[in-house]
Amino acid sequence: MTEDLLQLPLQFLKGVGPRKAADLKKAGLNTVEDLLFRFPRRYEDRSRLQTIISLRPGMTAAISGEVLNAGLAHTRRPGFRLFQALVQDASGQIQVVWPNQAFLKDVIRAHQRIVLFGKVELWGSRGLQVTDPEFEIIKDGAELDGSREAGRELDTLHTGRIVPVYERTGSVTPNMQRRFVWQALEQLPPDGFDPVPGDILATEQWPARRDALWQAHFPEATTSIDALNAFATPAQRRLIFEDFFVFQTGLALRRHENAQVKKGLVCAVDDRIRESARKVLPFKLTQGQRDALAEIVADLQKPWPMQRLLQGDVGAGKTIVALLAAVVAMDNGFQVAMMAPTEILAEQHYRTVVKVLDGRPYRTALLTGRVTAATRRDLLPAIERGEVNLVVGTQALVQEHVTFKSLALAVIDEQHRFGVVQRGTLAAKGLNPDVLVMTATPIPRTLALTECGDMEVSVIRGLPPGRKPIRTLVKADSRRDEVYALIRDEIKRGRQVYVIYPLVEESEKIDLKAATAMAEELTRVFPEFTVALLHGRMKGDEKAQVMRAFAGGALQLLVSTTVVEVGVDVANATLMVVEHAERFGLSQLHQLRGRIGRGEHASTCVLLYQAPWTDTARERLKAMADTSDGFVIAERDLQLRGPGDFFGTRQSGLPTLRAGDLTRDVDLLERAYQEARVRVDAGTLSPEQKAYVRGVWQRQFGLITVG
Ligand code: ADP
Ligand code: MG
């Protein structure tokens, strides 16, 4: 059966030993199917053979001929060996050279027929030569037309056709991979299982699976090379769709399964509760906030647990939305947990909670590492008895140490990692609460569809009215004096200033030194101001102390590493200077910049760069200066970095898409998302299709269960 062959480990293929298998595994290729879904990086048309007489310098050409003589040439450079051959076709002769490949003397010999693909160069007085070409020795009687219809025997793999060029994976060269792929394709039975539903194939006029695989790797000579290199042939698109479709079906099955789960506490909404929510409202919600709130409150009333991601740019006003949802749950007599990644953020939330809920009959509590043991001793049982309505705390603490009596809603703020695999539901002692995850990292829709595809997504676009736009300046480090003048002006006006230093793990010590030195320098430059340093290596309470001093206005200049990135809200801080801005990712810069522009005063962000900088660094800073729309920035970031790096780490839990590309194949992803959802909801997938999807998920994501 097809599945059986496709699911075999790659060592099954001839020529793949333990070493190569290990190298392929490192690149995410475990099974024969994985190998076949790893597209070539590009395609080269080596099919149109040229006559030797027609060759001109600068051409990349495919020629075929007979080897007249071959051997190692004498060179004057010590240690340098040149293998050369004289090749002749009906039109003429040409010299071919391979630098430093002495072993070819045992491969290429006189009288052989050979096909070559490579660059034609003018070589001084000696005339034209072909340098370091790919080649293939033609066995007697083999076809040269590049068509696989001619019995699919190995005619030529590497030349004389449109040739797939794979990425090198460890010890596996592109040529080897080409042979492995060919070998695998040859063994595919004609009537294998196809995970793409037949009606989709029919409407799209896409080829069947086996044909598509052949055409994606060894295209017929008539295929447009441009279409191939754009990954836009029907065969390629079909496989990309399949890749997305299988993944999306897995997500849809999970979502479907989630909807079968009964949650313990279902909220009801009536006029009394609406009035109660209105009472706490400190300002008029924006349309985006209202829509998001409506979606959340609708979920609260459903019998299955909500899993919703609330996206909104920094400062979009997610907190109040979460808090209003909390009011609904609390008015139903249930408990709510609000969790943040750091103590500073938890405290900040708690201040908001206390302010907004002032005078309302809810009992709230803050639970962080700073809460004394004595308080905690009283607090935990009170929560367990259900006497505390709202617990704000750090995520770790709340999830690990708290038992709730009636937890209906868990809000998780500033979540930056959404790995489908990592994200477990909140362990809530069998209550299956509604879960609202909030992030200020705008996620491009394509990523949201994959990373967070088993969650519902609400997006708050735009910012509350009255925000002052932030002016962003990109400056060379040599203009530091101007920046110091800016700092002085700003502080004299009563404002506060951030100076941000990059800190990357690999050079953490050096970076920390640099940040420390900068704090010292700024203390010298601005003796009249109070300057402090904040970094991740400081103890939690030390950090919090500095942050509190800054928030309270006691500090005027805060030199900080990126620990200040998430969610911190100091309205009086109106100037941010980012040192070594060229070293930051785009989304990270956007997050940082979001720390200013939060109050009534206009703000400025200065991105200081040190030359030399790369083109992408330049693009990043330009994008920052061009726009302040987090969603636009996120799309640019995705294009510049690629999906694997978008979340800052390859271990983000991002599913490994095999053929699809989230920036190139957006339309197919959308289509796959829709098709998968509709089919799972309507129950029209065959048991075989479901079993296949489960298999792929299991192999790719380990323990995860689907449907
Ligand atoms: P974020 O979405 O980044 O978490 P916050 O919830 O911290 O943003 O809100 C940012 C600021 O905007 C807060 O000071 C909040 O009080 C204010 N805010 C939120 N919504 C509105 C609104 N509709 N009108 C006016 N101010 C608002
Ligand atoms: Mg926030």
C-alpha cells in the first residue's frame, strides 16, 4: 500500500545509511513521504541541448557529446589539481574543467558519452571552456529527451532535462537527494491513497497525487521553467494545498473535539449583568473593542470551553475588554483568573483592576512572588472556597499553586508563544474554563491560521481615539550628540526617557557590560538627572523596584535591556532611544516602541544604528519609520524573516509545513482552512482521510491527539 511505503523511514531507500538518515532527520525529513514533500529549492532547465559551436561566454548551457580525452592537468599552483576533458559533439569541441576534483579521473574517461550543464567562460588565449559543470555519464542506449514516459528508466537525472536542485542537507548532496527522490517515486504504486478530496481535485483540475509528485520533482520538458520556479504549476500547487489541507484538517478536528467538551460553568447574560458591565466602563469602547467583547461574551454563554486569542496592537486596549468579560463571569457567581508573564505586569493589571472595579462588590486578590507567605496562607484557601472572585497573578504561580472553586474564565495576557503543541489547556481541576489568550504581537493572518488555527481569533484593529502618533527617527550612532540633546530637552520638560540596549543570549555578558557602561556614561553626561539600569539578570524584586520607581516618576532615565518590552505602561515616558537598533527584530522594535506614546504628550522614538548594517536591517528600520501599524509591521517581519523565525525562535512550536510557504501560498492556505473547516463540521471526511491526518499529526507532533 502507498501509505506503507510513504511512511517508511528514509533508511528504507537504497543509499541512505544511518549517517545520511540522521542528517535528513535533522532537516525534518523522517519518512519517504517527508522527502517527497520537500520541494527542490529551484529548477534548472538543462533540457535544451545546445550545440558546442553555438556556445558563447557567459551562457549557462547544457551540451551532450563524446569525451575525446580526459585526465589531470599539470598546474603550477601547488596543491591545486585540475581535472579536464575535451568533449566533442557534431558541431565542434570544447574544453571542460573541474577544479580540485581529482577523483573524477576514476569517473570520466575517453569514449564515454556525457551530458554537461554549466557555465561557459572565455579562458585567455585557450578559448572557451565549461567550468565545473554538473555532468552525467550516459549509459548506452539511454534516452536523452528528458521524458519520464520513456519507461521511467533512469535516463538522465542530473542533466538533459529540467532538473530539480535541492538544498544540501548535511552529508546529503543535491545530486544524492535527486537520486533518492527518483528511487522513491519509482516505487510508488499507481493507486495510492490521496488525502485531497476528489471533488477539489476535479474543480481545480489538479493531477492525482503520484503524478503531482513526479511532476514536482522531475517535470516534463515542456513545463514552464518560470512557473516551476514560482512554485505555481498545478502539480506543485496541488501538493502545497495538500500540505495545508492535512494540517488544517488536524486543527479542525481538534477544534471540533473541543466543541464536544462540556464546560463546568456556563455564563448567562441578562439586563442586570449588562448594566453591571456598563457601570465599570471608564470610557467609551472603540468599535474594535466592542466587537471583540461581543465575540467573547458569546463564547462565555456556549456550553463548550472558549479558546480564543485576542489580538490587538500595543495600546489597543485589550485589558478593559478582558475585564468586562471578567465582570460577566463574576456576576454569574463564578471566579476569574488573570495571568501575566511577569510580576511587574501582574501588578500593573492589578492596579487597573482595583481602579476599574472600585466600589463594585467583587473581592479581588493579587498573587505574585512578592505576596508574603502569611497572606498567601489566607488567600489560597479563600480562593478554594470561592470567596475571591478575581485573582490576578503571574501565570506560573496561578497555574501551579491555586485551586479554584468555580473558575469560569482564565485570561492569559502577553502570551508570545502559541505553539499548537505546547499550548495545553489550563489545568483547572476538571472545570474546563473559558480561556482567553491575549497578545500584543500582531500575528499575520497566515501565521494565525497555522499557529493558532485551533483557536478562535478576535482582532482589535486601531487604537483608542486621541493617541498622539509617535515620531520615529533613524540615526547613525555618530549623531549621538543630537540624541543627548533630545534627551535633555525631554527630561527638562518633565518627561521620562527609555534607553534600550539589545541583549542576545549568545553575547549576553558583553551586552550586559555595554548596557552597564551606557548607564554609567549617561549618569556622567546627565548628572542633574536620576539614571537607573534594568536588566534580566537582576533579582525579581530589584527589577520590580526599579520599574516601580520609573513608573512613579522618581527615575528620569531608564537604561534597560528588552525586559521592559512586554506590556509596561508609563504614560509620562515620551522618548525612547534604541541602541544598536540594527540588531533587533522588527516585531521586537515595534513592541519596544509601544512603551511610549501612551499619554497626552507627543512621543519620539530614536533608532540608533551602527554601521555596517545589513540590507534587511536597513529594511527593518525603514519599515519602523514608515508605519506604526503593528499588523503591517508583522507582515513585513514575516516576509523578512520567514515564518520559522517570526516568533523569535525556531522552537516556537510552529508546525513544520513541508511544501507550503506562508508568505508565498497565502491563497492556498485560506482555501485549505475553509475546506478543512467545512468538511470537518459537516462530517464529510472519510475514516481513511481522518486516519491519515491523525497519522501525520502523530508523526510530526508526537503525543498530540486529534479528533
Ligand atoms: P493593550 O492592548 O496594549 O494591553 P491597554 O489595555 O493597556 O492596552 O490599554 C492602553 C491604554 O489605553 C490604557 O491606559 C487604557 O486605559 C486606554 N484605553 C483603552 N481603551 C480605551 C478607549 N476605548 N478609550 C480611551 N482609552 C482607552
Ligand atoms: Mg496589555
